[in-house]
Amino acid sequence: GENVEQHPSTLSVQEGDSAVIKCTYSDSASNYFPWYKQELGKRPQLIIDIRSNVGEKKDQRIAVTLNKTAKHFSLHITETQPEDSAVYFCAASIDDMRFGAGTRLTVKP
Amino acid sequence: ETGVTQTPRHLVMGMTNKKSLKCEQHLGHNAMYWYKQSAKKPLELMFVYNFKEQTENNSVPSRFSPECPNSSHLFLHLHTLQPEDSALYLCASSRLWREGGGELFFGEGSRLTVL
């Protein structure tokens, strides 16, 4: 089945800096790659997603890039703010969603 | 409020108890899921139901027994659990199961502690 690796497990940045989280997946048939944000004590929520026919997608300060050949995709957050502090999960999906282990992002004011 | 409601939010049980977790979605979705979330581990897919039919049992021990009476309700029956089963159990739903079914909508989770 699909195996998703996510790095780093923790990331600390200064407010205003950029943050990058990277994921790799094993099954080349995966065609859907979402990113979820989970704030402390809350449910995971989708923040951005990309499908395999697209190389990059942006939504304001958040962008995701996909390299199908290398089987990796990344989340980029620019101009980070304290409210970006959370755990971020990547996932890859053919039928079922398989998640990475998560990255705890801390944005220091 | 995402339209997926889980009860109870917190549950403490002994290893010999029988309890159930409940999930209800008001989004008209056709697929429902149980995930287990443990500290520093990926979200683990446990069960998938598509149009009330179980499509996946991800090698989950039989002490966890799912039930899906209709597309809006999903239960997880718990029996003779072990302390290592303590975790946050998340229910989710999506419009479709296959074809990269799209966004998962999660409930708030049921925090389970097994003594």
C-alpha cells in the first residue's frame, strides 16, 4: 500500500519567515495530495490540495508543489504568522487517504 | 462546525468494558472512515465504509468492531481493549471514496483512555 514520509517532524521559524514541509510517497498511482492543518485540541482541516495533473497550486500565503517523477510534494507557507502554529499533515490518495506523521510548526512572534 | 459530530468526546474504560463510539455526518457524503491518531505517528486508517458497505479493514484487531447502519452514521464498538489502544479516534467523511475522493471532513474526535 501507499507509504507517506514527512519531514521535518518539528519546525520553528520566526514570524515573517517562510516554512517548507516536504513529503514523499511510494505509490506512483497516487493522484490526490492534500495538506491538513490541526491546531491544538482541534480536528484536522484541509488547507490546500493538488491533483496529479498539476505541478503547483497557490492560495494566498500557502502553496503546494508536486514532482511526480520524484514522487514528492511540498507545502510552502510564506510570511508566517503565529496563528500558523499547528501540526501539518500531508497525505496521498488513490482510493484511501494515507497520511504522513505530521510536522509541528511553531511560529515565534 | 464541519458537519461531522462524534460522541463521546472523552471516554475512559477498563480493559474488560464494552463501549461504543458514535459518528454522524450531515453533509450527504457517501464514504465514512475511522482513523486512529496516536502521538508522533501518522493518522492510521482503520475502516472505510462506502455507501454503507465496508470496503477496507486495515488489519485492525477484532476488539474493534465497526458498524455502519446508513450513510450518515458510523459506530466503533470497543471490547476488551488494551492500554496501547488509548488514542484519539477520528471519524471522517468524504463525498466519494475512490478516484481520490476529495476532501475529508473530520469530527472533533473521541479521546479514549484504556486503564
